Amino acid sequence: MTNTDHIEKQILLRAPRARVWRALTDAAEFGRWFQVVLETGFAVGKRTTGKITVPGYEHVTFEATVERMDHERLFSFRWHPYAVEPGVDYSKEPTTLVEFRLEDQRGGTLLTVVESGFDRIPVQRRALAFRMNSGGWDAQAENIRRHVES
Amino acid sequence: MSRAKAFASPQARRAAPLFAALGDETRLLLVARLSANGPESITALSEGSDVTRQAVTKHLGVLARAGLARGQSRGRERIWQLEPGRLSEAREYLDQISRQWDVALDRLRTFLENEPR
């Protein structure tokens, strides 16, 4: 509950490890599910850029620098998280590390995604997410209302 | 939306001190400790750590001003506890990114099911 530095996700995918690896590291395949059109392929130490195609986020540029590609085991890159604001230069700011870990599991492949380094992200960037999420604030307003009315 | 507007928003103005208060190792440890153990006195909180009572008091003051913790007098001691509502706001940023990963991984699963080869 108090860890503000990383996010971890796990999903069991009903596909062999080689298939999942291709969906993650082949630029065209990655683009299909991540909803991005990449201009170049992924390569260790290289920057890959592209255009996000998620409705409402078409102004966003995808930009990642690959750290590791351990065949069918680990794929990782660095990027700027939630870099959605138009006209903001994120390039001088700290990045987060996204790691995709692949393991064999009965019935398919266990994929673990860890994004870490959020504690180094500037305070105002993290605060921005609040503005983007009015739902959370409606709930908060309701909490305050209940608090003052009780 | 412009950067200036983002800063001018009441939400960002309200949230920034919250993250500033959490952006310190000792204060994060205090939050973790209060979260795990429930309300505790300053004496208990400074026991078994390198941090002095004075420093703990100072850090708790910062957390209190950010609305993250509150102290109540009990006899001669002050007992500190977390304000859980405020802490959940700090989680909101990660929750939002977390939800985006959920959506992305769900699309990956669908993609692999539709194109198994």
C-alpha cells in the first residue's frame, strides 16, 4: 500500500513463450496490441519512436530506449510515464523502467510486467494525474461531504 | 492544455504538497510503519532506528501539514496515526498507470488469442 515506486502486473497468456516474445519485441506486433505505430524496430541501446493510436491520445509520441533483450526471458525499456501533455518536453526528466519477464507455466506463459522508478518522477508530473482523473475527485468530494455532514 | 493551466488547477495545487511530503525516505518509512502497526507514540516510532525523537517529530509535522497523519494527545504522550483518505489520493497516479497496463495487457491477450501463430 505504501509502495509508490513501482507497479507490478502478472498475466497468464495461453501461448508459448516464443509467441509471446514475438508479440512483445516485434515492432509491428507490439504496435498492434499496444496501439502504436512504431517507426523503427526494438534493439538494445537504441531509441524507438512512434505515434500512439489510442483514441484521445493520438497527440502522444511513444518513445522508448531498450535496455535488455534476453531472448524469450526479459525485454526491458525506459520511457517517460504518462507523458500525455501536449507541448511538454519530457526529455530532461527521469524515466521509469518497464520490464517484461516471461516464464513457462502450465497452459502457457506467465508474463510479469514491472514498471519502476516512479519515486524519481517530478512531483508536478505525479500531481497531474489527479487533474486527469476527475472520477477520483468526485469520490473525494463525496467523502468530504459525508465527513462534514456526519 | 498548457502547462500553466495544469499548475493552476486546484487538484494539482492540492496534490503537490502531498507528494512532496512523501518524497523523503524517513517519512515514507514512518508512513509504512504507521500503516503496518497502527497508531504509535513518537517514542515507539523512534525506537530501534537511527532517527532521533526530534527528527521523528519534525517529519510527523510535515506529514500532518500535508494531511497524511494526525497526532492526538494521550496523557503525556502524543499518539500518531495515518489519515487513510489522503494516502489513497497519493496512490491515484499509480492506480491510473496501473489501469492503463491492465488495458494494454488485456489487448495483448486478445491479440494472442486471435493470432495464435
